[in-house]
Amino acid sequence: MERLIINIPETKSSLVKQILKELGVVIQPEKKANTSDFREKLANVSVWSDDDLKVFEESKMAFENLKAQQW
């Protein structure tokens, strides 16, 4: 099945939907974004302190200080 998004003038919307339904097209209603869901998800995002990030910085410095072995 192919998904098609079209912009229809408001005055012709019901006519076009009726024709498409008669042709067997499934019209899905627009999904409205629920802002409270987004806020709830954002509230559950963890916050890292400077001490938490220090481990990454130390690892980065240790990696940069590695030298290739001479054969």
C-alpha cells in the first residue's frame, strides 16, 4: 500500500474525501500532538552533573595521550 499526502482546499475537502472513499482509499485522521505527553517525557530525562561528565573527559584525555607502539 502506498501512502499519499495531499493538500486539499477547505471548500473541496468533503467532496474529495467522499470520492476517495468510494474508490476504496483509507483516510486516516490527523494525529494531534499531545503536549502533556511531550512534557512528561522531558521530565523523565536524566540530568548529568559535572562530576558525571568528568569521567568522559578523563577517558578522552587518556585516549588522546596514547601513542602508537614502535616496532
